[in-house]
Amino acid sequence: EAGVAQSPRYKIIEKRQSVAFWCNPISGHATLYWYQQILGQGPKLLIQFQNNGVVDDSQLPKDRFSAERLKGVDSTLKIQPAKLEDSAVYLCASSSRSTLGNIQYFGAGTRLSVL
Amino acid sequence: GDSVTQMEGPVTLSEEAFLTINCTYTATGYPSLFWYVQYPGEGLQLLLKATKADDKGSNKGFEATYRKETTSFHLEKGSVQVSDSAVYFCALIGGTDKLIFGTGTRLQVFP
């Protein structure tokens, strides 16, 4: 079974530029999550999708961050314009409710450096 | 709100030493508890989980027991290997249905 795919793995941009990250979840997983992991901290949820609908975006800085999952499969997260404090690893995860519980499976992440 | 507190790292051990990484939590109700591991350059992987009090999760020689009376979920391994070097995250899912992580503990094992 293929895991959660993310691209790019690394991105370096200057402040005020825009950037986009892509995620393809595990096949059949209805729920998709984007997390921000700042160096030395645990991941923090930015947004959660159920199929192509937003379940929770309460922690998403909506003035500069946006995300979509148009066909209920892959998703993109965009930052425009980027700030220095956006430097972090952006993790995508997916899950499927089952008898084993709502286990989230993570991609390798995109490491963003804002200069 | 719900939260997880982990011991700070790095934890530095020699190969075959005993490992304990402490984790305590604050949550209403009965959360599910998890340990995730992040190897260098890789994403988070679920290591083990426990969903109710006194449950013991185990995988790859690692164990953790859900202790409701002490609100703890300490990670242990009897004999660590160099390949266990990674960052370990304790996490919970509580009443909000969100996965809440601790800050992570880096483990370094030397031969």
C-alpha cells in the first residue's frame, strides 16, 4: 500500500513570496489533515478535510494560508504572502475510520525556509 | 484544553541500555494515547497506541501503559539499538477529536 505522498520535499523562498504544497493521501482515506511543525515543537493541526469539505480550519491563518481538496482526493496548501515565522515542516496526514480506530498516517513533509 | 507534556531531550544512551521517555497528559474524558516516531528525513510513524485505562501498547520492543490514575503513558524499551535513534512524540485524541502532540523527545543511541 502506497503511503501519503507530499511534494516538494524542500522549498526555500523569500518573505512576501507565495508557495504551494501538494499532498496525495492513502487511497480510500476520506480524511486529510495539514499540520505545521515548527522546529523543536510538535505538529499543530492547520486544517482537516472530510472528503472535499472542511471539518476544522480554526487554526489556519486565513489571511495568508489557504487549502483545498477539490475532488476529495489530493490537496494543496498555499501560503501567500509568506512570513519569516512560516518557516517549518508542513505535514500531510490521512486517515480512514475503521475498527482499529482513527489512526493518522503521515507523509514525509515539506520543509519550508522563508528568508 | 487537552495537552501533552514530554520530557525534554536529547536522551543519550549506549546501545543495549534501558530507555524511558516520560509522557503525561491533561484531557477531559477518556482520550486515546499514542506514541509516534520520526526517523531522520522521514514522516511520523505510529509506534503504538492504547485506547483505555490499563491497556498496554507494544511494538518493535517498545511498550507503554495507559495509566489513568497518574495520567501518564511512559515509553519504555529494555535494550535500545543505534537504529532506534529518532524523535519520539507522545500524542492524544480527546474530546475534540484532534490529535494533540507533545513537543517530542530526541533519542540518540551510540554503539
